[in-house]
Amino acid sequence: MVAAIVCVAARGMAQSVAQNPFAGGVPSGQPTAGVVSLTLGEAMDRGLKYNLGLVLGQQGTRTAEAVRLRAFSRLLPDAGIRVSETAQQISLAAMGFSGFPGIPQIIGPFSVVDARAFVTQPVLDLAARFGARAESAGVKAAQFSSEDARDITVLTVAYLYLQAVAGQARIETVRAQFATSEALYKRASDMKNAGVAAGIDVLRAQVQMQTQQQRLIYFRNEFEKQKLNLARAIGLPLGQQFNLADALSYTPLPAITFEQALEEAYRSRGDYRRAMELVSAAELSRRSAQAERYPTVALDGNYGAIGRAPGQSHGTFVAAASLTIPVFQGERVKAAVLEADEKLEQRLAEREDLRAAIHYQVRTAFLDLTAAGEQVQVARSAADLAAQQLAQAQDRFAAGVVNNVEVVQAQEAVATANENYINGLYWYGVGKASLARALGGAEKRAKQFLGAQ
């Protein structure tokens, strides 16, 4: 589920916020005048404050704490004070006492004032005790879930920022390609006017120029939408103008082996620690269900003053200890134990599945990083070669050796090589962010891996 959330965030936020809360944010503050410069580190910090998925995750922790307090209250004293005054008039005849000489048939009216404090204290209730411990484990699980939500938030913001940076790089690259196409169109026109080039060369150059112009328009629009997605996820004020201070770059990953990474993931990841706590909670819930068969001991007492008037009252008290021994409860306890067993088996299966998933995620992150690093190197070399190819094609066309077909083909080769290089840098950054998420503690590691300040 976490992977699905992140993938959706990285692919243009296609789902609604209701389906993917990490795509949304809570706008905070007022927009400032001018354009704000936003670094990757600042975007992550802001996402950790205002991302909707993280805000909702923190509310889940509060809900779990409320459930724990409710369960824990079963172990605490239940005390209260009651003050009452009653006025009564009794008919002895209605109760069957009639015909006794000298005894009136109607007694009263008279009043009774009673001020009393009551307290009930469970002494031995194993079911309540195990239930409270289970809910305490549930609170820890919710806290670890909140930590996991922070990792997802960091990963989502990193993806969106890298997307936008890649979009910005594409604009700069296509703008340069458009300028080159425009210059080649002018050269072809001049050569045609000089009688050394055919009209088809001019048309071909014009088509290539307009193709680059269309690409520039498209990438500008995509870049603005990518910035909107990023602004939404980190809760920027509505209408705030900003630019991206960081650019795509290639920096080697700090040395870490797969075995070290896997050990760190099992120790640090919030979702795995949450799964461990959920197993503990399920085990305690099972013990709580079994303890419904055991006796319970409780103390009850009250003390107060009772009389016809506050000044005519006398202190009275009751102190009692009770032992309740279940004798026959039908199949209620058996049913509760069966339900607890089913939940425990489910939690154990989920934990083992997540353990395997973490293994695959860490290994996949290493594979992606290795492949993306190699692609960056190859793409950089290809871009250099394509630039040399374009320069030679331009020289051949200017010398009248060939028409401009070679030039157009060389321009497309340059465009493809630059796109591959940008994609390689983007996926290398994504691989670093994914590895930070796979290891846990992404808030710190993502900044370290990506060089964010």
C-alpha cells in the first residue's frame, strides 16, 4: 500500500486526496511578494509540517491514546459523591399494616438527608490488565505508524521535487535546442537565397524549429503543473510564487553494503516496528480473552452522613469485598479466544510478509541505483557524442557536402541523448530517495543521500 501511495505521488498525483492523502497538504501562511527560492531540504521540512497524510497519521496516534486510556480506566478506582434529600409520606395500610390501636395509618411527611462518598476498586482483574497492556502496545504501534508516515512524506516530497527539477532541466535543454534549430533555419534560408541550398532544406529546417518550439511549450506547461503538485504536497500558501534552488546532479552514494542496509532497515523502519507492536498487542488481547474465565476481586465502600436534617445526621459506612467466580458463560469466552487467535495469526503473517517486503525493497533499491548510475554515465557520454555529431553535420551542410537531413537527424540524436541523461539523473535521485525510505529514518538519510541542506 505504501509503495502504491508513493508511485501515485511520483506519477503526477493522478489519484484524489481522498485516495492518497500524501498528495495533499494543509496550506499555511500568507503568500509573500516576489518569488521564493525553495531548496529540496526546505521542501522536505515543510512537508513534514503540513503534508495531509502526516497530519492525519498524527491524529491516529491521538485516537489510539484515547483507546488506551479507556482500557486503563478499568483498573483505576471509580469514585463519586452523592448528596440527596427525600421527602416521604408512608401509608401503613397500603402495606398491610392496619387495625393496630394507637398506630396511625399515615406516617409523615418526613425528610431524609444523605451525603455519601462511594468508591469501587478492582483488585484482581486479569482480563482488564491484559487488555490495558494490549492497548498500550497499540499506542506504540500508532506512534511507529506516524514515524512511517514521515518517511512516506519525505519520499513523496523528494519524488515531486526531483520531478520538477527534471522538468526544469528539460525546459533549459529544449530551449537550447530551439535556439539551435532557429539558427539552422536562418542559415538554410540564407543559403537558399544565395543559391547554394534547396527549398526543401529550408522547409525541413523550419519543421524542425517548430517541432522544438512545440516541445518547449509542452515542457513549460508540464513544469508548471509539477510545481503545483509540489506546492500542494508541502502546504505552500495558495498563489505563492517560487523557484527551485537545487538542480539535478550526480553524486556517488555513501558506501553501504546490502547486508548493512538490511540490518538497518529491520532496526529503524517504522512500519516494521509497528508490525512488531501489533503482534504484541494481539498476543496480549488473546491473554485478555482467556482471562475472562478467571475470578475477579473488587472492593466496594461508601461513607457518609444520613439523618432528617444536616444537623441531625449520623455517619454510616459500608465496606465490602467481592469475589466473582465465573461458572458458566456459554461460549462467549471461547468465541473471544477464537477471534483473538485469528487476529494474532493475521498479525504474525503481516509481520513476516513485511519482513520479506523490506528485503525485496532494499535489494530493489540497490539494483535501481546501480542501473541508474550506469545509465547516467552512458547517457553523459552519448550526449557528448551527439553534440559532436551535430557540429560535424552542421559543418558538412555549410560546406554544401550534404543536405540538412543529417543535421535534422543529429538534432534528434542530441534531443534523445539529453532526455536520456536527464532521465538517468532523475532516476538516480529517485533511487537514493527509495533507498532512504527502505532503510527507515528517511528524514535524515534522504537529505544525506541527496545532498539536501
